[in-house]
Amino acid sequence: MSIHLFPLFIPAMFIVVWLEWRHDKAHGHEHYKFESSVMNICCGLIERVMDVYIYIGLFLWFEFLQSNVGLLTISPASPLAWVALIFLMDFLIYWFHRGGHTINLLWGAHVTHHQCEEFNFTVAFRNSIFPHMFRGIILSVAAIIGFGGEMIILALTINGIWQFAIHTTKIDKMGFLEGIIATPSAHRVHHACNDLYLDRHFGGMLMIWDRIFGTYQAEIEAPVYGLKNPIRTNNPLHAYTHVWQDMIRASWRVGRFKDLLKIWFGTPVEFYSQYQVKKDKPTSTPTAKPNKQLLLYIIGQIVILTALLILTLMFEEFVSPAFRVQTTLLLVVSAISVCLLMSPCKWSFRLELLRLVVMIAVAGGYVAVVGLGVVWMLVGGLIWFLWVMRK
């Protein structure tokens, strides 16, 4: 058993977020909004803790394919193999990402990443768990060629770190590198909903695929971020599924199989222009802004949940599977509950109260693992929450 050090990248990323936020404040910019930043971070917490299970599944799947149908057995000791894998992975990611914008079923999985109407480093955290499941299908090509599961997962991780780095407005165009590698300018275009910029830039680390396949567009006008059909919700579950909800509602109203195919496998643009989708009112539309005490409480809970996530990932080999599953469920429910607190109502407060009580009960049952200090910290959180809600 060993301690995993890779999760220490998470606090490093938060330092980068803090520096960007400080730069925004110092220069009077408005690239950060509290509610959307909290949603971005909480979606990231959910994705990261669930990725433990998804990536294990992908690793085993890739290993199975390489062992049973792999054309080659490629050694990770070869530098050329890594270069070839990086190019191959980016090529496969280009086509999967392009499908995520042009096939409605896949857009429903990817849309969460494009909902934010600001552009900053926290937007990189805002992902659903569903794209990773679909992505494993096309990345199987690498395993069939002969790359092992460990190589593929590491290359995917490198690609993800690169994409975190390009979610910023603080870096201008990068000269001759534009159109060759994925830059912040290129990714600003990708996240924009301007007509000029729609469905552009699908490469993860490289722009050469966009050049070759006709999806490249230089940044020449100010990007407008977000969706053509925007949603404003503080409910991660609604953020993850709203496009699929629209497709299901539309499917009930059509009778022909041809229409069903167009709904699920046509383009999002065609879907929203051809089918009159009755938009439900978001389940947690913000009403009144949280007061200062509640804002501080939400920030405090995010810090605690992030610390718990890091410890969970670092020491996952030292605890039982049952404890890992319980910790995962508590992190997921906690992230959802914290988001819902930004739309104050009685049931969101009751959910948070229930969450705190359950966490204390579960931690109390694992005192030998978590320690009395953690239990008392949770009790303190409960007292803090009751004080915040005293009015």
C-alpha cells in the first residue's frame, strides 16, 4: 500500500484560482461570480471523487483489450511511444469532443462544462461524470493498437491538466503557437456562444486537428460565454441532465422512429430549432442572495469538502471499500447540498441539517479511522450551521 501524491495537484490548482481571482479584484474585472464559482467547484468535487471508480473501470477495460485483442504490446519505457500516444489520444479526443457538440445524446453529457457565463480557471472543474464513460469507447482504439491501461490513463490525465491551464482570460494570444497548440485564446473561442465561434476547437492539447478538419477559428471578437439556451440553476443534478430531460420530453410527443433518431442523434442546433421543447422552470432558481454568514459557511464547507476529497484520494488504499463508498456518497451529497444553499429555502436548509447529522453519525462509527478531531470538527460545523440559520 502507498500514499498517492497526485491529489496534491488539487491545492495547487486552487492557488492558481486564488491568484486569478486576486488579479480580477485588483483590476476591477468581473470574471468571477460567487454562485457560479461554487457550482463549478462542487461539480469538480463530484467528478473527481467519482472518477476514482470510473478510471478503475477504464483501466481494467483497457488492460483487457490490450491483453486479448491488442495488435501490439507497446512498452512504456519508449519515449517515442509516449509521443505517439499523446498525438493519438489528442486525435481521438478531438473526434469525441466534436461528437459531444454535434450529437445531441453526447451534448447532454458534455453541456455541463459550457453552462457558466464567465470564463476562469474554476470553469475547468465544471464537468459531469458522464463524458468519461462515453470517452472510454473511442479511447479503446489506443488499447487495441497496443497501449496499456496505465499509459492511456496517464496520457488522459496530462491532457486534462493542459486543459485546466487554458481556462483563463489572463493570457492573451500566443503568437505563432495559435493554431498549433490549444491556447487560452483558442479555448475562449470554444466556450463562446457567438455565432462565429459555435462548434470550434475540439482538440485537447493541439489545434492541428481543427486546422485539418475545418473547425479552427481565430479569436477576433469578444467572446460571449454560456449556452444559446441558458439555464440558471444551483442544482448540479439539473445541470447534469437538463438536455436529456428536454430530449425525453420531446420524445414523448413524437410518434415516428425517424424523429426519435433526430432527437437523440441529431445536432443540438437542429433539436432546439425544430422541436418545441417546453422548458421546465429550473428546480433551484436563485431567489435572494445568501447573507454574509451563509456565504462564509458555504466557503468553509467547500474548504472542508476539498480537504476530505484530497485525503480520500491520497489514502484510498488504507481504508476498507465500504468506508470509501460511504465517503464518496457523503462527498457527492455534500457538494449538492452546499450548492442548493445558494438558493435559500426551507428544504435546502433541512437537507443540509440532515447531511451534517448523518456525517457526524458516520464519522462516529469510524472514530478509529477518522479520529475524534474530525468528529468534533463536524459537530462544530453543525453548531455553526445552526447559528447561521438562527433567524
